[in-house]
Amino acid sequence: MSFVIAVPELMAAVATDLAGIGSTIGAANAAAAGNIGVVLAAGADEVSAAVAAVFGAHAQSYRAVSAQAAVFHDQFVQALAAGAGSYASAEAASAASITSPLLNAINAPFLAATGRPLIGNGANAAAGSGAAGGAGGWLYGNGGAGGSGAVGGAGGAAGLFGNGGAGGAATVGGGAGGAGGAGGLLFGTGGAGGTGASNAKGGAGGAGGVGGLFGTGGPGGAGGLSILAGGTGGAGGAGGAGLLLGTGGTGGAGGSQTAGGAGGVGGAGGNAGILFGSGGAGGAGGFGSGLGAVGGAGGAGGSAGMLSGDGGAGGTGGFGPATGGVGGTGGKAGLFGDGGGGGAGGESFGTGGTGGDGGDGVLIGNGGNGGKGGTGFIPGTGGTGGAGGLLFGLDGLT
């Protein structure tokens, strides 16, 4: 008889790590595109031109293979995440049969009255269903993960204590990823937004869930790849906001275009809690491909808490063959804190992207530096530095 041992939490963590690796490789490919996309002839003779043409063809082949590998990587991550959800659902169903009779007795009246237990995690939605994850217990419990599907399901909300469930990944037709569930009302982190699906037009990433009174907003999901000519990469999901004391979530990266079109816009970073906390960083713009294509703009950084905190950094603009994407604007600081730095403009064969403006200080704190203009045949213009605080602080560099 065969046995399989699976740890859903580790599988989900690996899927998250793989998604991060894919984003890093995509960013590295976009950064290197300006150096490998076109090979200039060493001289005006025919031999030099022929050698340059050969290496130029290899460069284009590399970019095509990289695009195919990115699509395969995205599909593999989605399959792994769906597998983790399936194992987790089976584990939860098995655990339900051996739950303490005392806990069952405690939860029974709450389930009967509200359909939600007092203590316990919400159920994960089935893979492929696109259904929302179940809500966690009223007192304690994490929200369940949303199911993958044509449109990703929303993650379930946590109880008073607990973390919001992750939004489901979209898997069909450029659908949008599901929104992350809200963190526990008192303590808890918002759930991560789901990844948008790849298609002619990439699907938008889901928004990160709102954090609790003392909790961090969830990160936005990455936009999906656009894999047909003329399409646009999906927009990254916005990071979730903090509620009272907490950091805003990071915006999701914009989806890239692999067959001729513009890159997707990076998601905005989430705003911090009302009183304290730093804003989330904006997501990077996706890279465009093909003649005349533009890189996606970086997402704006989130604003800090009203009393104290730093503004979030703007996201980097994506690579564009014709024009690099504009860097995101840095977030505004709290009364005590520094403004967020503007995102760098995207690189390009043609005109580099404009850097994002730095965020302003308010009372005591420095303004954020403007983002560097992207490199290109015509270098991009750098962003304007943010203003320093009214009482004390230096203006950001331009």
C-alpha cells in the first residue's frame, strides 16, 4: 500500500517563493534586455554585419525562450498552489472528524446561528471552483484560501484574531486574481491577493486584504502575462491597507508582455494604519515587447500613518523597447517620518522612462529622493525630490 506525506503549508510557501523567483528573473531579464536585444556591428564591412546579425538572432531567440519559460513557470506555480489547497482541504476535512467534542459543543450554537464557528479556521475553497474561502472563527481563526478558477475566489476573513486567507489565482481567459481576506479585527495580517491569469490580455492581480487594528495589509497579487500580440500585461493588485497601527502591503508587480505590446502597471502600495506605520512599496511595472511598445508604470508608494511612519517607495518602471515605464511616486510621510523614494524609470532601447517623484515629509522628516531616469538611447528624466518637513528636514534629491 502506498502512502503520500504532504505538508500544505510548506507547499504553499514554496509556491510563494517560486512566484518571487519568477518575478526576480523577469525583472533581471527586463533589466538585461537593453544589453542583449540588439548587437551592433563592429565595423561597416559585410563580415561584421553578418556576425552582428547572427548574435542578434541568438538574442531574439533567447528572449523568445525566456518568454515561454515565464509562461511555464507561471502555470507551474498555479498548479503547485492549487495542489497545496487541495491537500489543505483534505487535511481540514480529516481533522474535522477528530475535533474535540468540547470544541464541537462550543461551536455548535454559533454555527447554527451564523454559519461560522467561534474558534477554528475557515475552509479553503476547492481548486478550480473560483469560490471564496470560508471565514475564520468569530474569536480565533484564519480565513480560508480562495479557490483558483476563471476568476480567483476571494480569501476568507479572519476572526478577532487571525490572518486573512489568500485570494485564489485566476487560471482561465485573463481573469483577475481573487482579493485577499481581511486580517483579524484586533490582530492579524491581510491575505495576499491572487495572481491574474495569462492570456491575450493578462488578468489583474487581486488586491491584498486589509490588516487588523494591529496588523499589516496583505500584498497585492501579480498581474498575469499577456502572451498574444497587441495585448497588455495585467495590472498588479494594490497592497492592502493597515487599519490603525500597521504597515501597508506591497503592491503586486505588473504582468509582462511576451509577444508585442505594453507591460502592465504595478499595483499601488497600501496605506499604513491611521495612526502609525509605513506605507507599502509600489509594485514594479511589467516589461513590454515588440516595436513601439512601452513598459508598464511602477505603482505609487502608500502613505504613512498620520502621526508617524515613512512613505512607501514607488515601484520601478518596466522595460519597454520604445519607451521605458514611468517610475512610481513615493508615498507621503507621517508627521514624523521620511517621504518615500520615487521609483526608477524603466530601461529602453529608445527613450528611458521618467523617474517617479519622491514623497513629501510633513513636520519632521526628509523628502524622498526622486527616482533615477531609465537608461536608453535617450536617457530618461529623473524624478523630482519630495519636500522636507515644515519644522525640520531636507528636500529629497532630484
